[in-house]
Amino acid sequence: METLPSYNCIIHLEKFPTFTIEKAMCNHGFFMMAPNCWEPSTKSFSRPLRLADSTSVMTFISQPPGKDHLVIKVYGASILWLKDELAIQSQVKRMLRLSDMDEQDVRDFHKLHPEAEAKGFGRLFRSPTLFEDVAKSLLLRFCPWKTSLDLAKALCFLQYKKFKSKRKRANISSYGDFPNAEELASFSEKELKGKGNFGYRARELIMLAKQVVDGEIYLSKFEKDHIGTEPNWSKLKINGAGPFTIKTIMMCAGYYSYIPIDSETMRHMDEFHGLKVHKRKRGSINLQIRDKIQQIYKRYDPFQSLAYWFELVNSYETELGKELSELLPSEYHHVTGNYEKEKKKF
DNA sequence: CCCGTTGGGTTAGGGGTTGC
DNA sequence: GCAACCCCTAACCCAACGGG
């Protein structure tokens, strides 16, 4: 890869004094999911990103020590059109929440949560597009964490096999980019199931992609913007996305008021807040429990889920005995609340 | 021949959403 | 309120095997 021509995009960070690359990258499960690739020893990140015409190109992102800018090395071209440079920059800014609005949110959150400020926590990592966030949120449900990781890999592999461009500067990673809506919509259930064990998720993912392509689901309506008018979340109807998934998507979009409640949440509430819940039956979470959990984080309003996520990350790091940014990819599947129990077997 | 280890096969349980 | 959706893995059981 080093022998390929490359072009450096710069993102200036003067306006974001709270930013450090490892804290902005390594705080959410999504940073471990393909095609994202974090290298702990060099504190750098690589993955394919899209040029203005949707071509995938490999990029390498790092923060030179002591400098207040990010360098994005774009492989396969020695010069980029302005529109391509802007496209790359905007994807990186979305992943790392580098906007004036995000900076304001981080500051407001830190006023309510000095402990999070001290630990540099506040920018929740997300994908270059909301579509990828939504698709990955669907991969989180009803399966072990390792399966979610494997399915994301499978999608990238399928994208590579089907869409590797003939152009020389195209994708050069060992697996491909995360499929965009058009690409995912072009797959059949059979194609997906041929590579990974998607089960009923195959239909849901393809349906989502098709609805996005034909405009039935208009995702950018749900991105938080500078105007700040809250979207009507009840209008976001995605097959397979129930309360947990919608709240995960809300966090990604920049709305932090509601906790995405899953079995991990229940474990955490028990261990961290002494909220005993008799083992939940399959299916829906009772409304009283939901209220109790929301109450616990009321004082962080409107950043409840950030406060919750901060606790989760802390508990993982305590259990693992290191920061998430120090994890090797081979250790990712261990990151679950049951790590202690797992570890004893070794 | 007996006992402990290994392996393969089976079973149970875990996980969020949907639709009845 | 509950079963079905689909897959993974841990736990268990039992048979075959090897060493004493």
C-alpha cells in the first residue's frame, strides 16, 4: 500500500480543543466492526471511504503528536478533485463528530458530567453515513457480539466481490467497503446467506436498503442539524428495528435522551446501580423498568445515553484491564459484560 | 482390565422484534 | 402475553481410546 500514490487531506482541529483521536474513535462497538480498523500501536485508523461518485478508496487517518490537525491519507491518487476531498472530509467529520454543533454538545455534556470530561469522553464514534449506522444497528440484535462482528465483515466481503472497481485507485483493502444503500439493495437474500449466516436479517437489510434507495425512508431527515428541530422518530419505520434499535440509531444521529435498553443494560443496571430486575422474559421490557432506568440518568438531560455509555465503556475497560484503544482486533469479541466469566476458562 | 482423557453429538439457553 | 424468527456457544453426556 505504501507504494501506491496517496494524497493528504487535512482537517484542522483548532476549534475542537477537547478532541483526541483515540478517545473519539474507541468508545463504541462500531469502531470494532468492519471495515473499520484501529491500530493501537500507532493510534491510527484505516478504512475505505467514498469519493463524490461513490467509488471506495482506502484511507488512513492519524493525528500527528502535538499537532492540532488530522491527516487523512487517501490512497490511489496523488491529487483529488475538490469535490472528492470535501466528500472524504465530511465522512471523517461525521465519524468523529467534528462540527460546531457536536463541539457545543460535548461542552454542554461535560458541564453536567465532569468525570466524563476528565476522561475525555463525549464524542461517540459513528459511521461515515447514517445508513451504515442503521444497518449495523440491525446487526446488533438478537445475537452474540461476535456474530455482529462476523456479519459486518461478511457484508464488506460481499461488497468487495461484487463491486470492486476496475479503476486502479479503487478499493485495495483485503475486504471491501461497507455496502451503501444502492449496493446492498442489489443483493438477493440468497447472496447474503451464501456468505454469512444472516438468517432473517438478510431480508431486513435488503428491505431497508431498497426503501432508502426508492426514497421511502429518507434518512437525512433524522440527522441532527444546526437548526435543532427534533425529527419525528415515530415516523422512522424500519422493519426489524424496535425500541432498542431505534434508540441506538438516535444516539448515532446525535440525540442522546433515551437509553437503548438490551440485556447488557439490565446487567449493568444490576451491577452498577443495584437495580434488581427479575430475569426478564423474552421480548419487551416493561415500562416501569424503562422509566426507572431513564430516571437514573435524568440529571444528565439531554445527554442521558452519553452518561450511560460512559459507564458502560468504563466497566468494559475495568474488566479488560486496559483502554478500548489498546485492544487488538483478535480481542474484540471479548468485549461484553460477561468477560469476567469467560476469562476464567483460560 | 480399569480409569482418565478426548472427541463427537446432543441439548439448553441467550439474544430483540414481530405479529397473533 | 407469548410463540416464532435464526444462529451461536456452553454445557452436558457418552462412547472410544490410550496408558498404567
